[in-house]
Amino acid sequence: MKKIALHWQIIIGLILGIVWAILSSKLGWSEFTNNWIAPFGTIFINLLKLIAVPLVLFSIITGVANIGDPSSLGRMGGKTLLAYLLTTVLAVAVGLTLVNLVNPGKLIDEQSRIDNRISYELWASENNYQIKDGINYLQDPAFMERAREISNLSKQQLQDASVSEKMQTANQTKEAGPLQPLVDLVPENIFLSLGDNGLMLQVIFFALFFGISLLLIPEAKARPVKNFMDGTMEVFLKMVDLVMKAAPFFVFALLAGVVSKMAGDNLGKVIEIFKGLSWYSVTVFVGLVLMIFVVYPAIFKIFIRKVSYGGFFKAMSPAQTLAFSTSSSAATLPVTMECVEDNLGVDKKITSFVLPIGATVNMDGTCLYQAVAVVFLAQMHMIDLTLAQQLTIVLTATLASIGSAAVPSAGLVMLIIVLQSVNLNPAWIGIILPVDRILDMCRTVVNVTGDATVSSLIAKSEGMFNYKPKKVERETVEI
């Protein structure tokens, strides 16, 4: 009997988790689900968190260090990295613009969002996280009884949590100067940063600093360190692989637990959750479509000009189709290189340098999805993210993309990093898991299309772009 592919196993786990959550809500089994099934979902999140931080650290160091010798890298390397960073920031900006216009998380009924907000404030209080939007439902007597039902805490315990959190926020806000965000970016002790969920930007800063420094020392001394970093990163990737083998069961437990905790024994709340997911999915999909069919062709039109709109998609369709089916930029890389070289006319010197880097550091679709997902989850929980927090999302999603492995669902691991950067609960990834697989396929198409666009752009700037429309295409136009 042929073994079912892992992604189908995960989808089956998702469906079973949803079915169980609905049955649990309808039959009053929420307490059983929360006590005996949900903990395995928590174990799954803990495993991902365990892997995510060191994976980002070693992946960024490896990615930067393997760029090459700075003296020989020259102009082309700088332009390549700049182009990838700009397209990534552009993708995140498109995602943030869309999610703030559509507000998918606000389309859920208000009572469900209030319950979500109370749960979030309790979680933030337990983890000593700062809530920056100035709202505190735990302090409002009107919601005290509901908070007690959700948390099973006494009134005095709720008041203590509320006052403690409020005082912490007030003191930190009062003492913070205008350059405090810049100060917070630089770690005092990297080991403390690695052990604190709120200091991911410091870890990324250290990784970039370490990787650049590794480039600047003699190759003979740098090589053993690079080999160690490469080997360590492979170990963490293997850890991801091992965890994902058990993902179908973990995903079932996570989804059943998350939905059950949010909905309780109220079936109507389950429906509200999935109504919100449909709007979230549409928002992400529209953003990805804009990147593929508007943003990248516009870059071609403005900077390259030689390739027609239809010619671009005809040239890249084999790679885009494979990217959609595999959800892996790395698996698609050989076909991407063939399409870019043979169909778009980019010199092999460019593709052999730019495309492998792109498969590692360029995750436009993933970053767009992360931006939409984080704001959607915040909206679901009535959290008003500040401008500074949304800029943090842009920065973290962009830099974390460097450490995102070019394999299926790697973006989900990186989403934990982005959620933690703005003090949101990483367990919320369970909410968006039901639609993650199909969106993962779509965002990989964006990643691959972005790689092809940047390589063509660099080739044009270096005088190594020689696009010639195929004869069949010319004859079609003449008819």
C-alpha cells in the first residue's frame, strides 16, 4: 500500500482536529479536550520554539558568511542583497496595507473578540509581557465575571494581575527615551537574548553582526567556523524534519485544543472562527496575486522593458507550477534556473550566483503572509498594534526571512519569531493552521517569481540580459 504523503497527512490531521473541535463544542467535551488533547499541541509549539531561535541564529550567520569574500563579491553582491531586501520590504508593505484596509480579524463577532482579548491579557500577565495599546479589560468591572469564567482565577488574583501589568507598562513608557528602540536592538548578553522570548531582534542583530565579521577575517580561520555553522544548521533542519514527521498528530491536537479553548461549548464561536479565517485567506491570497501579477511585472516594465507581460509568465510558468505543487523554493531551484537562463535569457554567471541566494534569503510571499497573519491574529484578540509594532513586524519578517529554510511550511516556524517580536502568543499559529497548506503553495510561487525578477534585474544592470522571444510567441502575436 502506497504511503500517504506528509502534507496530505497534515491536512487529514487538520480536518480531524476541526471535526473534533466541532463535536467537542456540541457535546460538551471541551474540558476533556483541554485536559487530555490540547497539551500535545502545546508540546508541538514548544518544540517549534525550541528549534526556531537557534535555527534563525545559525541560518542567518551561514547565509551571510556564505555570500563570499567581500573583496571579490563586489558590486553585484551588494546589488543582489539590496534588491532582495527591497522586494521583501515591498511585499510586507503590501500585506500590511491590505490587512489594515480589510481588517479580517474585526469581522468576527464582538463577544468572541472580547473573550479572546481577556485570554490574551491573562497570558501577557502570566508571561510578564508589556501590553502597549493602553487597554486593560481585566481592570474593567464589567468584564471581571467573564474573566473569572475564562481563567478560573479569583477576583483578587485578577486585580493583582491587572495592576501589576498596568504599572509595568506605565513605568516602562515613562522611562523610555526616543532612541530606546535602537538601544533595545543591541544585546547586552546574547545568551540572555537567546533565552528571552521578547528579544528576537537582538538575536537577529547578533547573527548579522557575527556573519559579517566572519566574512572579514582570513578564509583559513573562517572556514572551520563556517563548517561548524553549516553542520549545526543541518542538525536543526533535521530536528524540524523529525518534528514534522509527527506533525499530523500534533496538528490535530493543536487545532482541537486552540478552537476548543476559544469556543468552549458554544458551537457558534467555532463558526465565527472559520468565518474570520475565510477573510484572512482572501486577504493573503489577494496580496500574493498582486505581487505575482502586478508588482513583479511592473518591475520588469520599469527597469527591464524587454519582456512582455505574457512573455514573462510564459517563460516562468514551469517553475511557478512546480513551486505551487512542491511548496519548496529549494526543490524548484533547478527548474527556476533553467527557466531564467533559457527562457528569459539571463547569463549563467548571474543565475548561479543570484538564484541560490534567493532560494535562501528571498521569501517575499512568506513575509507578506506573516505580516497579514500577525495583524489578523492581533485584530482577532482586539489588540491595536502601534505603528512602532507594525514597523517591528516589517523589520523582523524581513530579517527572519534570511533564516527561513526553503522547505514546505518553514514560514510557519518563522511566524513564531514575528509573533514573539511584538509580544503576541506563538500558540496562535494553531488558529491559522487549517488554511496554511494551500496558502503555503501560493506564497512559494511568489518566492520563486521574486527570485526570477531580481536575477533579471541584476543581469540587466550588469549587461548580461539577452532575452529573445521564442519564435512561437512571435508568430502568435503576428496572427
